[in-house]
Amino acid sequence: MSKHEINVFEIYEYLPQNNCKNCGESNCMAFAQKLVEQRKTIGGCAPLREPIYAKNRQALAKIFELNNQK
Ligand code: SF4
């Protein structure tokens, strides 16, 4: 099975996009890039744990889970 190609813009779409820097990055796009490079995990974005972003978090979890399938 081929690896799911993760696109940084696709990931960014699911992030809160408020550039709060809570994750240690200067903005959500930088965090998205780190996720794609597997240098961060979605747990690093605290706002994603808020109920309002539950669907976004689930979608991201699914994307990265798919990518980890062999
Ligand atoms: S913690 Fe989440 S919302 Fe805040 S800058 Fe990082 S990715 Fe964006």
C-alpha cells in the first residue's frame, strides 16, 4: 500500500489558525510543517483539544494514522 501523501496546506486547514504560539512555533503554518516532518505531534497544539476543534483533531489523527500504515 502506498503512503498517503501529506500536504502541509491540508494540515494547516485543520489547525485553529490563530497563531497563538502555544505549540512553540511562530504560527500554525510552521507547526503544520513540523507535523508533516514528524517533528511534532498533534498533541502539541493545545487549542486543538478544545471541543470546538474536536472534528479537526479527529481528521488530523486520521490523516497521520493513515500515513503510519505500512
Ligand atoms: S498551538 Fe495550535 S493554534 Fe497555536 S500556533 Fe500552534 S498550531 Fe497554531
